[in-house]
Amino acid sequence: MDKLSKHPSRETDQHDEGWREQYPIDTVKEQNQNRRQFLKTVVAGSALLACGQVALVAAEARRAQVKQLSDKRMVLDVNLSDIADGESILFHYPDEHSPCLLIKISDSKVLSYSQKCTHLACPLIPKAEEGMLFCPCHKGAFDLETGNPLFGPPKRALPRVQLSVDDTGLITVYGMEQAL
Ligand code: FES
């Protein structure tokens, strides 16, 4: 019987033994390697799951700390390139009774908040060079970077306007949130 016509199950014996002699396998070592590989996979999988859960918990915690006041989309009728660094503009969002400030720090950094002081709703004056938004009514102030109260009567942070700027300088406002 030639080799091709042999039944596969009967082709072991000598052929297999020759192969084993030529390429000896340490079975115990191989099993240990397999076990190690399995453990690595389990640990990596667990780490990924843990990361995912941490991200979910973080997102949930953030949701609990922030209230979304609006998700209306609106394109501003001013281009970012028309605003100088340190300059601010006034616009209204999400309605005509809600003045907001947009402060351009640089081409890559733009901040925006409600202009109403969280104490008694006086209009704030941006002071970019001093890193604050100042309220002249009772001498309160908010941090320009975070919107958190710095000094004076205000206790609550300013509602923050969420926006994006595209490559052409088009500014799109898409939300407003209030830290709780
Ligand atoms: S209204 Fe702004 S500090 Fe009072």
C-alpha cells in the first residue's frame, strides 16, 4: 500500500516517533506555557473589563454632578478668526433672554459661559487678563478656566456653554450645562 492510500489512523507509529525524536517536546513545559498564556489572557480581559467599568462609573458620577440645561444646536454668526486673543463677544443662548459670553484665549482655546451671575443675575464683565469674570453688583468673581466662584457672594458655578470650532473657524454651540 503506498503512503497516500494508507488510512490516516494507521500512519502514526514510526512516522510519529521519528518526528518526536527530531523535535522533542517537553510536555510539562508546554503545559506550563499554555497555563501562563491562559492566565495572561484572563488577567488582560479582567483589566479591560475593570477599565470599562471605571469609565462607566466616571461617566455616571459626572452625570450626577452636572445638569444639562440645553442641547440646542446653534451656529454663531461670528468666525473665530474675527475675534482677537483675550477678546470676548456676547451672544444669546439657548434663547434671546439668556446672554452668554464667549472668550477667545487662543486659536485652540475658547471658553464660554452664561453671562448671568449666579448670585442675583447681574451681567458679568470678562477680565481675561486677570483670569476671571467679574460681577460689579456685589464684587463677586468667577474663575475664567472653570466657571467656579472665586470670591464674593456667588456660591454656584456658572453654567458652561459647550461648543466646537471647525477648521474654518465656524463656531457651533451645542449645549449648556450646570455643575450641581
Ligand atoms: S449679583 Fe453678582 S455678586 Fe451679586
